[in-house]
Amino acid sequence: MNVDLTCMNIGSMPVNTQAVWTRADGIPIARRHKKADGVLHIRGADKSDEGLYLCQLIENNETVLFQLNANLVVQDRPDLGRSSSTWERPSMIRPPPRYPEVERPVGCPHSSWRCQSGDCIPQSALCDGYNDCRDGTDELECPPSRQTQDVPPQPSPPQPTSPPQPAGGNAI
């Protein structure tokens, strides 16, 4: 399993600072792991990598401005068919086992239509203005109804050419 521990600063960072990863127990971080831009890339984590890791934001004068503690716990996992890996050669994964063919459902009876949800509805219910399918697919991609085609467009109301005159009372 690969793990990335990220130590990042939010906001402005003082000039001449760097993020430094170490182990709290003093054991050097294994050479197969990489440190870059505040991220500790732990490749192929195992029980020997378990423990408390420290990320410190350090100024050039060796003053610690910030410290982040990350506790890495590695649990035993069953072999999933992956080979050991390095940065030069990524893990290989075996394809999953083939499963027996699953019997496919049969189509809808003659003179009916199959909804995307799998329901069967009478052909006459297709595009009738009602959602007969649970997913509403019987009303998708329907031609425009005759009623909307026969309605002539309504003229837009005339636009006023001058502001309306006040009708009695005080105008502001």
C-alpha cells in the first residue's frame, strides 16, 4: 500500500523555510520513500514503517515555526495479487476472476415498450403526456404535440413610447 503524508502551509510562508519530515523514534526514513514539496511518499508501506512521523516547518536559523504529527498504522492485509513495487517499477495488479455469465432478462412483450428502468408499458402509453415509466423515459424525446403546433403565437404587448402620466394625486 502506498501512503502520502502531506505537510502544507496555508497562508503566507516566511522566506527561507522548508518542510522537513523525520520519525519521532529517530529511525531514519527508509530510502525507498520519497520526500518532495512537503509530501512524504511512503511506497509499499509495511510494519517497519509504522510509527509517529513529524513534519516541521523550519527557518534557516533552525527555528521550528510549526510541527505536524502523523501516526502511521499499518494493518496486515490479505494478498490481493499485487507484486512488491518501487518508484521505478509500479505495482502490478492481477485482473479480477471471471464470473459466470448472468442470465439477462427477456425483452418486453409484443406491442409494448421497454423503459430505461426495465419496466414494460403498452406502446399506446408512449408519449401520452403521463409518466408511465418509473424513470419517466416514456415521455423523453417525444415529438411536439399537435396542440402546441396549432396555437398561433401571441403578439407581445405594445411598448410605451413615453412614461405614463400620473392619474390624480401627487407624483414624485
